[in-house]
Amino acid sequence: MGFLPIFIALFGLILLYSLFTYNQIKPKKAAWNLVIDEMAKLSRNRKDIILNHDRQHENSPLSEVAKELMKTSTDRFQSFRKENELIAKTNEAATSLGTEHQGLKDEIMSLNKSQEANLQKLESKTGQYNAFIQKSPTKVIASVFGFRPF
């Protein structure tokens, strides 16, 4: 009976640590998933606005951006680089709109500004998440429960 209580106590300690770590990882992942969902909503709004404008006004400055948006299969976040490129192209095209489309221009610029803020928030949240699951004992628990770096 000598070592059995020690093994049971160690197993209990490992189990408690695993549950504790799991419950710290899960909210961190949920936080960046919320940001991605918000970004998808903004992307959908921006895409709808640009495509509707393109349907109504052929050969507008937004036509190139509209063609690119039609090629994308999803509104979900794909990469920081792609999103930054799309924001830059959209801003450039929006600034080319005439004064008769000032409301549209302002709306697109506002959506892009919100998207840039969400990109920064996503970068921060994923950085915290990645740093947390890369630490030595947490890395093992994260891999057991299927958490991967973003």
C-alpha cells in the first residue's frame, strides 16, 4: 500500500492542473473567435454595399474591388495580409468616388476603419492565446485537448 496513495495524489494533481489549464485556454480561444465573427459580419456588410453599388453603377471605381470580392468564397477571416490588401484597395477605390456618392464613401471608410480595429484586436488576442499555449506545461495540455496555434 506504500506507493499507491502517492500515485493517486499525483494523478489527482495532474487531472486538476489539466482541467485548470483547459479552462484558461478555452476563453482565450473564444475571445478571438468572437473577433473573427465580428470581422465576418463587417466583411459581409462591406461586400453587400460594394456589390450593390457595382450592380447599379457599371464601371465605377469600385468595380475592380467588386470583381475581387466575387472571387472570394467566404466572408470569414483568411489572413492578415489578404484583409489588409482588401482594406487598402477598398479605401483607394472609395476615395475615387465622386462627391455624389459621399455617403457611400463614408460608409465604406467607416467599415474599413472598424475592420482595421478588429484586425489589431485579433492580432492581440491571438498573440496572447499563442503565447499561452506555447508555454511548457500548457503546451502538453493544449495538444491533448486539440488546441493549436493560430
